[in-house]
Amino acid sequence: MSKSRVPFINKDALALLLTLIFSALLLLTQDSSQIRQLKFQVAKLVNTLAYPITWYNSIFSIRVENKLLKKQLVQFTLMNSELESYHEENIRLKEMLNFTMTQPLNFLTANVVGYNFGLPTQSITIDIGNDDGVTKNLPIMDEKGLLGKTFKVGEHASLAQLITDKNFRVSVRIGQERAIGLFIPTHGKYGILEGVRKSMPLNEDEVAFTSGISEIYPPNIPVARVVSIQLDDNNPFQHIVVELVGSLESLDYVFVVL
């Protein structure tokens, strides 16, 4: 019959451990200057040993906080961009409203819903058509000047040929003597005026207006501003480079002139 084994316990080691614990309790319960100094040194040692853990926790906390702040920054940036867009749109709408109130022409306001800036054809699609009173060959413009004319009209939408299209032409008058010329687009927002004789006095920054000769365009719609003028002894006409007055860069709304 086997005897049960009792775990061996080192009585000396146990006595030493208990003595150390009891001595430590006695030391920590005292309030002498030596004990306070010892407590300080022990606390300092514990703090030094725990510093790496504290440092790691603080770095982790900062990373989490930084991530949250980045998300908030992105949200605020998007909100700011949206507010700026609304602000610019509000200014544009006010300008358009003031324009329609001061002009004797009749207008329909349309939203631009499609763009075609390819070569050679350049056109836009607007969201009004026959049901709104739109017909073929009606001028379109913004609050600054002429942008083109309608050329295809549906029930609820229309296509408009832009003034930058290579086939676009419009008769204009310019200068104090109201000289007749023909606007022809060249590239981008630039074009030339053909047919203005050298004897006609003309200066840079003068604006060319629709002449009213055409059955499509009523008179006095701003078309383009003079950028440069060149005279050639072998040519009876001035070489006039102009820049469009109307803006095609951010088309959201246009007027259809009835």
C-alpha cells in the first residue's frame, strides 16, 4: 500500500518570506524622516519602472485622438467647400436677378444639364423646350453676354450651339461710330472681328454688341471685348482680337431670349 506524499515545504524560506513581509509592514507604518525618504525612493523606482507602459499608453491615446481629429477635419473641409459653393451660387443668382430686372428683353431661365465641348461641335443641353415656349434659333446668354443660340428643341429640353463653336457667326457693332463687324470664334474664349475698316477709331477694352441686323439676335447684347488691334498697310481692315464677355467656365444657368 503506497503512502501519500506531502509536498515538501522549506520552512526556512517560508519564515524568511513572512519576516520580510512583516518587516516591510512595520517600516511602512512608521512616520519618521528616514521612512518617508525610503517611501519616496520606492515610489520613484516604481514610477521609473512603469514609465515605458505609461509612455506607450499616452502615445496610443494620442494616435486615437489624432485619427478622430483627422476625420473631423475632413468633414469640416467638405462642409466649408459646400458653403463656398452655395455662396458663389447665391452671388451668381443675385447678379442674374438684377440683370433680368434691368433689361427690357423677355427671358426664360434654364438650367444647364449637359455639356459637349468637343471639336468641332460645342453645345450645351438646357432643361426647357417647346412646352416652355422655346423655339429654334433663340439667343442664349448669361448676365454678362451672349453665349450662343438654340438649334434643336424638344418638348422638355433643348440643344444650344455655343458661341465658341467653329461654325458660329454673329454680326456686331463696335466703337463710337457703331462700326459693323463679324464675330468669328478662334480658340477658347477668344475670337476676331472681321470687316472693321481701318478708318474706324477703335480702342482696347471696347465692347462689341449684337448689331440687330440678324433676325436671330436682338441689338445691344454684349458679345466680346477688344484685346488687341493691329493695322496692316496691305489690308483695308483692322485685325481685331477679342475676348468673350459671357463666361463658359461654370455654366449652371442661362437665359433664353424670347
